[in-house]
Amino acid sequence: MTEEEVPNTTFLKWVVIILGILIVGVASAIGVILYKRAVADEPAAISQAKTQEIPSSQQMPAKEYGVIDIDAPEGMSAIGVSNSEDRLLVVYGPDASSPRVVIVVQQQTGKILGRINVQK
């Protein structure tokens, strides 16, 4: 019988050990991250939104102000209405793709606060 020479596997053993340690470390990190997210308090944005006072119709009773006439600028029609806080924004323009004037109305009183002219 002849003796065969055994190959040196020390390098491969070290590679397997290091990869095993890395796999265990990454799995542990993922577990810790998931645990922290599950146990963590509410996200900052949600808790901040809860602490801010939001005016409602119960806190600020609406006043009746009758009929408010807003004259449309010559050659333009209303192309959009939106609200921002306690203000109503009425957008006028010759067509829907080119706004020219924004009229700001206070919702609680119906008073026209101002006018914004949009330049080309």
C-alpha cells in the first residue's frame, strides 16, 4: 500500500469559521433591529402630530357671514379651489394649465385677505 499525501486544509477551515461567525453576527443584528422596532414607542412624526393642536369646528365655531362675491378677473375663470390652514385659495386663469391669480379668503369670516398675481 502506498501512502497518499493529505492536502493542507487549514486555509479552508479558517474561511468556514469566519463565514460562520459573519452569518451568526448578521442574523443577530437583524433580530436586534426587529426587536427594537417592535418595542419602540410611536414614531416621532406620529407623536408630534398628536401633540399639535388641530383647530376643529368645535374649537372655533363658524361665523355666518352671508354671501361673499369674488369678482373673477377679466377673461379668467376659477380653475381650482383649495384650503390652507384657515384660508381658502381660489385660483383663476384663462385655462386649467395656466393659473394667473390666486385670491386668499379667510374661511372663518369670509374676508378677502389678499390677491396673488402669478407672472408668466
